[in-house]
Amino acid sequence: MGGRIIEQHVTPRSRAVLLLQGPVGPFFRDVAKVLRRDGHSTVHVCLTLPEYLLSSADEKIRFGLEKESFSNFLSEIILGRRVERILLMGSERFQHRVAIELAKKLGVPLLSLEEGYIRPGYVTAEWMGNNRSSPIRAMTDHQLLAEAKPKARPRGSQNRLTTLFWLSTFHYVFRAIGAGVFKRHLYHRERALVSEFFLWQRNWFRKLAHRGMNARVERHLITKCANRFFILPLQVYDDMQLVAAGRQWSNRHIAETALKSFARCAPEDHILVVKVHPFDRGHFSDRNRLLQLAASSGIADRFFIIDDGHLGPLTKASCGMLTINSTSGLLALQHGVKLGVAGEALYSRNSLCIEIKDERDIDQFWGRSKPVDQQLADGFRFALLNHSLLPGNFYSSADRQVAARAVVRRLVAEVPKNVIVDGRLGLSEQECTSRETGVLPRTGGATSGQLAKVKDW
């Protein structure tokens, strides 16, 4: 049974929207319901059991073949179902890189979701890729400076850790149950179920146990050490943005390298703060290692590790941020704080940040003066709000509905002109018309010759 495709089939209505992997939880179920309500059919290619169980698509297809077959399989789905749009979460996963290349080749617009670049309250929805593949990166400084300040609009609320915990628990439990039927090599994160359970329990314990310490350190930095500390926000260790676009930097590598460099080259009255990602708090195992390294480097009194707190106020009070490619860098730009970037990031451009290639660049970073062009940074933020971000979040019930409706509106109507070719922004006359009618515009899709190549899986 492991090598066969099993389908639940409902006759699709003309052209279809293809769903690939989405956020953990029922967000794509909500999207499919909104699409159906608006008269669009959906096909969902499911790569894990929880996706299959939660899906409400008109047609569900389980991929059960080898990884090498995925491109041909997906191509035939796109052509055979006359797919008009593709929706997925995360452009760096193997299966989604395949989908993006096929979308470009076949001329099918693809909308890629991510957690909001600005949080809380937003999700990211961009054409053909996110982060280093975001169409925002193709915009020139001149275009960014011309971006209008967006009108105020509703935002979603903060994601609750408890909600995400239970959705993740459901996902990983049922993913493990379905491991004999679905192919493990297409999981975008390979985590063992039992160890994950205990590591998330440790996350909760550390959140409570470190609460007082985190608050005291944050208060001390903001009130006593303003403009005299650097902040290094770490990322989730297996996040695909870090793994695929981190230029071989890892959390441990950047933290140890920065700590040693700081001890050698930073001003003696300055402080280095490592901020652990709250979703990685239970998995983080380098606290003692880094504290011992700080002690042996002679900076034990000028080095702190925190794993909770308010990153916005901390960033605003700091004198610089060093990161691999975390979206936390956007906070540095917002507050006019010097920013060093070691990986490929959404905001990687010489006019906004300092490129970090190796340890020598970090040595120079501490004393380097590079004031942020605030007008350009504001234009960059406006571009994100105007073109990349939508209100809501993927997890809490009410905000999930807000996000689902916003994503569907963008998915079926707002395809930027020439996005398949070069990611430039702007709507064609036909697409502007479709925004009013809610009808999927024809933007490619399968020809009769291509359809003849489709075989039955």
C-alpha cells in the first residue's frame, strides 16, 4: 500500500486551486471552505496523515511514491486537474521548491505563505516565494522610497503558545501514526514524537522557571544599559529559512563566534545578549556551554542569555543587532538600530544592513558605524504591509478565519503582472477586473497538448 496513490474524489468544478503543505492545524481546511463557498474547486496533495485527516478539499490525493517521483507526479496533477492557482506554506521545503519550479515552467501563479514578517497580527502571503525569494527583494531602493504608508487595518492577535502546542501535538502524533503509509523523506522537519513531547514539557518548565530572571535582565538592559548592548536573536534550530538560507551558520556557530569576537573587539563597557527563540526554548542545550565560554573569555559579567521577553523594546534600547536571517532584523530596521546579517534574508541589501561573511566581519561589526536610512527602512516596511502581509494568524480560531478569507482574496484575484517572470509588482487590466468579480483570471494552465500527456495515477 505504501507505493500507491489513494484518492478521495469529488468531481471538480472546471479549473482548480491546488493545495500543498500548509501550517500545522486546520488552516487549509478553512481556506478550502472559503474557496468552495466562492465557487472554486480544490485539490489537496497530502504528504502526512494529519493533512489528510484535516483536509476539506474537493479532492484529496495521498502521495505515496519515492521522492524522485514527486516532480512528475505533481506536474501531472497540475495539468490533469487544470490547476489555476497553487497555495503552499514555506518556499524552502523540497516539495515546494519543486512546485515553484513547475509553477514557473507551466505559468501557474503560486502563492506562498509564511508566518508574518511582522508579528503579531499578520501572516505572509507572497507570489512565488518568501524570505530570500520574496518579490520584495526585487524592488529597488527607489521603488521602496516611493511606497505609500498603508492605511490602518485590522490585525490579528498574538498566537497563543498553548494553541500551537496542541495543534503541533495533534500533527506529530498522527504524523507518526501515518508514517507507514506516507513517505518520511518528504517531512520538512524530522522530529521524534517521544523526545518532542518531553522537550515541549521542558519548554513550559523553563518559561516558568526563567520568568523572573528574564524580566530582571530585560529591565536592567533597558533602564541601565540603553545603547550599550548588542542583541543576538537565535532562531528555531531546524527552521527551513535557517537551514536553506543560513549560509552554513547555525545557532551554536553564530553564538560562539559572536561571543569570542565580542570579547576581543567590542568596547569594554558594552554587553552581549543572546535571545533564545521561545519555540526553541525546550530544545536549546547550549546555555551552560556559552556561559562557560563567556567566563573563559573574561566577559562573564557582560554576557546574558534570555529565552523570553519583549524583543521590540529590547531592540529599540540596543546599539546593534546581529542575526543569521531572523525576521527579528525587521525590528532593528524599524527602530533605526545597526543590523548585521550573516545569512540570506528578506532585508539583505547593502543600503539597509551590514553583510557578515566571516569572523572578521563580526570583529568589525561591533565598532562599525552604519546608521540606518530611516526613510528607506520605512519604505521597506510599507512595501511589506502593502504587498506581503495579511491580517490574522494561522492558529487561533477567530484570527484563522480572518486570515483564510484574506488569503483567498489574494489567491483568486490579485496576481501581480509578470510575477511568473521577474516578481515585479503591479496588476494587469484583466487582473484588476478579476479583483472586482472574484473570478479566477486565465493565466496559463494546461493546453490540450499537455493534457494528452496525463496518465492515471
